[in-house]
Amino acid sequence: MSVAFLGTGLLGGAMVERMLAQGRKVAVWNRTASKLEALRAAGAAVASTAGDAVNGADRIHLALTDDAVVDAILAEVVPRLARNATLIDHSTTSPVQTKDRAARLASDGVAFLAARSWLR
């Protein structure tokens, strides 16, 4: 399974470190490139753009700061998703906007999971 992780701050970086420790190959991208250096040293493949990170990935994780950033990144990456890829969003987003986002992605045939118990 090929994994991409977009957003490598405290939450995303820790999740990537765990995946790498388990032997998974992970492509990473972050708006602040300096946050990628420790992950590169740990074995992550660093991408220069979010779109490059998701190329060929089966599972894409998002750990971004807010709804606006999530929507901007999705606009870039959704057209580049592999067939049958799954998006898993760990970002800090509003319930209403996340529900709307999930509906839009579903209508585009994109598998989407918001990592929250309130979204049904």
C-alpha cells in the first residue's frame, strides 16, 4: 500500500513517524518545507507539491489547519488521485463543512473518511 501524508505538523509528523517505524513507505508534503527534514531523515519521500505526494498513493492522509486549507489542497490533489484511492482527513475542520466536503467528494467518486465520530 502506498501512503501520502499532507500536513506534517505535530499530529501529521507523529503519524508519519509511526508509519515509517512500521516499515511503510510514505510520501510527505507540508506547506512549511523545514518540517519535512526530520521525516526525510527517517525515510519519508519528500514531495515538492501536494499533487506530487499523492501520485500513485492508495491512501492519502490530511492533517491540515482549517477548512480553507483542506479545500485548497483537495482542489489540487483530487484530479491526481489514483483510482480507488482513499482520503482520510484528520484536519481541524467544522462538522458542517466536512459533511458538505464528504458529499462533494462522494459525488466525484472519491472515497473519503473524516477521522471523527460525529460525521455520519
